[in-house]
Amino acid sequence: MKVLVTGAAGMIGRKFCLKLARDGSLGGAPIESLRMIDVVAAGDLPGAPFSVTSEAANIAERSLAPRLIADRPDLIVHLAAIVSGEAEIDFGKGYAVNLDGTRFIFDAIRAEHLLSGGAYRPRVVFSSSIAVFGAPFPDPIPDDYHLTPLTSYGAQKAAGELLLADYTRKGFFDGVGLRFPTICVRPGKPNAAASGFFSNIIREPLVGQKAILPVPETVRHTHATPRAAVGFILHAATIDTARIGPRRNLSMPGVSVTVGEQIEALRRIAGATAVALIERRPDEAIVKIVSGWPERFEARRAGDLGFVAETSFDEIIRAHIADELGGKIGAA
């Protein structure tokens, strides 16, 4: 099996590639090669039992996609994207990467499919987002609810979902779209995502550092860990897609909590000292973006298909402590 991962230097991409390196196979098939693409090189995977290449490249460059698909990877995991806050601020860049870059990749696959006489039909796992939904919406949002994004990022991901479904319908590839909830707790440094504070108010206090909370504690959102996100991708890469049917984009499961409930979970696990490090500093721009996001989902189809996430926010925090902090809390 040949695997191509775009956005491989990102947090989820890197963790997915490390998982492949540890396992050496996917769905019972040995991995022959892994190609990692991002705007910065993803680096090496020491000890990987297969060929690994890492390249710094921009998927918004039209000439890149045909070169990536020329050796006909069996699995393409398309994670590369401009995050929500940045896509809202830089309209042109968001569309260039999130929409044009996605279509360039899909069209390159189509070209190889036609060149092969239809023999080449890879699995494509597309990273979408709950931002494809916009208020007003029911609570919870059912699996068959219409897409009404209220941000540029959401519009770009919704367009990608439509392309994925249509190219799959035409038989060019076998696509699965994953609407990720907000991934929390994200390790590393804060990024430009409008949702970044959901992780910041947990990650920083756990190591004794201050964090800014820009929204009211009543804000509700749905979360899953990086560990769960990697599991979503692995399952999408190996599932019998006949079970999915023509509606190829799925809302992933997660834990729906208010910011206040996040903070109380932090208090239970790390104590009042950690909670005291959270500073309330309202930011109307972020409040406006987040107020249009969905709060919870049925995710019944994903559950029936075997996609699994955490069931409590305490579990989410404990997963971060185990996976990123060596089991130790710096603020306790």
C-alpha cells in the first residue's frame, strides 16, 4: 500500500503518520511507502518499516497535485487546510488552499483514473469540519441536516464535501469525508484557529501557565481528542464504504460541553490552582465566529459505522495528560 498525507506536519497529520510508522500496515495490508506533504517539511519517521519521503510544498500550487498522484497512492489522506480564523481574515488564501487545493488533488486523481482506464480508484479521506453547519440549527443536529455555513472556512469545507461526494459518485475515487469536532486538547503552541481557546484554557494551566478565555462560559461545543481523530482517519481508511452509501460525509462523535463544564473538569483533575490561571478577556470577533457554530450532534451514522470518541471531558483531559505530559500535571 502506498499512502499520501497532505498536511502531514500538522498535529493530526503527524500523529497519524507516527501511528502508521509504529504499525507498519493498514487494514492488514503492509505499507510500502508514505509520502508526507505540508507547507513545512514534516520530518523523518525514524524506525518506520517502509519508505518515507517528506516535502515542503503548497497544495494551492496547481502543478503540485499531478506530481503527487503520478505514482498512484492507494490511500490519500487530505488534511492540509488553512484554519478557521486565518481563513476568515485572509479570504483569498482560505479559498486558494481549502477549495482550490482540494480540487487540484481531486482532479489529479481523476486524471490518473482516466489514464488507467478506470483501474486506479484510491481511497480518499477528506478532513471536513462541523463549521459546515451554521445557526440557526436544531439541538442536536441530525445527520441529514443541510449545510449552511456562516464562515468562509465552513463554506470552503462544505464545497469540498460536495466535490468529494460527486467525484465518488462518478467513480474517480472512493471518498470518505470526516466532519471533525474541535480537537481538544491540542498539544503544542496556539494556532490561528478561532477555536484555539478551547484547548488553551486546559493545556496551559496543566503546565502552570496562564491562558486567555475570550468567550463566556456558557458557550457550548463538541470536542474529541487527537487520539480519537487519528482513530477516525484509520477507520475511514479501512471501512467497507458500501456500508456508508452515497452520503459520504459523516459528522464524527464527540463530547458536547460548555466552557464552564470544561473548566470544572479541569478543576476536578488539576485543582483550583490550575483553574485560577484562566483569565477572562472577552474578544467580540471570536465570540461572533463561535456563536455561529453548532453545539452538538446526533452522529448516529458514524456511531453505527464504528467511529468512536471519548464520552466525557474528564476523559479528554486525562488523554492529554497521558499522551502529551507523561502522566504529570505541572499545576497540581
